[in-house]
Amino acid sequence: MTENVEQSKAVRSKRKPFVQIPNDFLRNPSLSIGAKVLYAILLGYQGTKERAYPGQARLAEELGISEASVRKCLAELKQANLIKVTRRGQGKQNLYQVSRIGD
């Protein structure tokens, strides 16, 4: 798993992608810092597509938190209607549709 994450990081670092997050979102006290950072990471995975499907283990490793903390942040984003989560079945990553703020 770590090898795949390292390969993924290497590919992304060559492209140097970035996401823009409105200041109002960053300053919103009703969302935890973990949820805010996870939102930005999911936007990065989504890119110009309408969905993203990184695994929770990968997200946890990239954020430096536990998978349980990732699930808590995902639930927070879902509660705020910032993401929609579709379960794709056992052994497959969930599909995340990330709402862009201001759209």
C-alpha cells in the first residue's frame, strides 16, 4: 500500500496540481480542520472530473491520521452537504462526489 501511495505522490508532484478554496470556507468554525483539509484533498483527486475514489487508507496516510478519523471527517463533510458518498461494494473504494463551493 505504501508503495502505491509513493507512486501516486510522485505522479502528482510532476503535475503540480492545486486546488483553490474560498477564504470563507477556510474560516468556517463549524467545520474541523481535518474536514477542511480532507475536502481540499478530495477536490484534488476529483480534478476536473465529477468524482473521486481514493481509498480511506490512502487518505489516512496522506493526512497523517487514522482511518477512523478519516471516516469522521467524511461524515462531517457529508453532513454539511459538501460531498456525496456512494458505496461501490466490498473491496472497492467508495465514490466521492465533491460539491464545489460557490457553484
